[in-house]
Amino acid sequence: MSKITFIARMTVKPGCEAEFIACCRELERHVRAHEPGVLAYEFFRLRDSNRFAVLESFPDHATEERHMKSAKLAEVAPKIAACLEGTWEREYLDPIP
């Protein structure tokens, strides 16, 4: 299994939504412009109050590793984490053979 796809769900603190969304958009733009191997990288608002998710998909572990070690993610991730209540819940999605 080489393809890696997951949804990470998170709850944003009240009053932090605008900052959180700005950080998400910054990351989305960066990934589209500078990480051409990434298959999917998009944030979504869930229908529950203050709940969001990110869908990420990589063709292989090496591409995910490059993304996770990127300078941009290191810069923006702490800002996102500061907006969260608790942490995120990651759910992996495996292709059906």
C-alpha cells in the first residue's frame, strides 16, 4: 500500500475561526504552488459547530514525508494548533483493491 490518504478532523476555539481559516488557505495555496506531487490537500468546514477537516492524499510515503518536513508547514502548523481545542483526529482511507 503506497498511496496515503486521510481526513483529519479538528475543533477550532471560539473566536479563532478567522485566523484558522487564513492559515488553512495559506497552506492550501503553498501546497498547490510548491508540492506538485500531492494528490489532494484541502480544508473543509464540517456541519458541526466549530468543526473542520483537512483531506490529504499523497502517492507515496516519500511525498508525505516531504510535505510534513516542509518549511511552510513548520511555520504555519503552530499557528493552526494554537487555534484548536485539543488536537486533531486522523482517519486513514485505504483504496479498495
